[in-house]
Amino acid sequence: MRSRLLATSLALFLLAACSGGMSMEDYFAQVAERNADLDARGSAAQTSAQQQLAEASSQEAAAGVMADFLTELAGIGDSAVESLEGLDPPDEVKAEHEAYLSATRELSESFRAMLDDIQAADPADVGTVIQAAGVEIDEKSTAVDAACMDLQAVADDNDVGTDLKCADPAEAQDEAASKGAEGSE
């Protein structure tokens, strides 16, 4: 009896190991948890940077605040990439997972590139550098949002009750366009 139970347990373990990773529920629970943590860290970094920028007494100080903020965002992006790389998604979501991972990696790299540009720029030119790099950051952020929405669609299609709290790329683009219109008036 004991050997039959052991053989059945071993067979179930091997079947689970060969089925392509985590369960759908576990995978999406971990992605949702990581997204919530990363969003909280990003919001805290943004709030802190906004406060520091309001208190900056010179262009050099403002450039330093932006450099620190981008360093923090790049670190948050690196954490996101590491956490996504650490997951073993189910076969049904592997393509969407890889797209989300790739988009997240590209966004993190864009933060680092913007940081390099700011550090190389004259403090008086930092605003221009931010505007120029901001277009790429917006595009990469939109790609992350779209990939997240694709993951959410898989969760919804498989009746996994989770909310990844993805930003709607269309709403983000509308918001960016309205900010651009306000800035040009």
C-alpha cells in the first residue's frame, strides 16, 4: 500500500513538473503581488522626487534630483526584470510572459539611457534632455502597459480571479497628449 502511494505521488509530481511551470493561479498571484510592490515603490520614488524638485534651489540640484530619481526607477525596473525572470509561467502564458519581460527590460534600459544623458548634460540643458528622452520612455511605458493588458486577458480568459492593475495604454496616451497640449499653450 505504501509503495503504491509513493508511486502515485511520484507520478503526480512528475506530471506537474512536465506541465510547463507554475499553476495559472500561482503565476498570476505572483505577478499581481510583484506589480503591486513595484507600483508602490515607483509611486514613492515619484512623490519623493517631486518634493525634492520643489525644494531644489538650483538647476544643478534639480539635475541631481532627476539623476537620483532615474537611478531609483532603473533599480525598480531591474527588480521587475529579475522577479519576472524568476517565474516559471505555465505554457498557456509563456508568450505573453516573455513579451511582458522584454517590454519591462526595455523600459528599464531606457531609464538608464536617460540617466546617462542627464549626467552628461549641462545642468541648464537637463530639461531639454528629459523632454527628448521622455518620448522614448512614454513609448516603452506604453509597451509595458500593453503587455500587461495581454497578460490580464489570459488571466480573464482562464477565469483566474486576479487584477494585475495594468494601466490602459490608450488612456495613458490620451493623458500624455493632453499634457503636451497644455504645455504648448
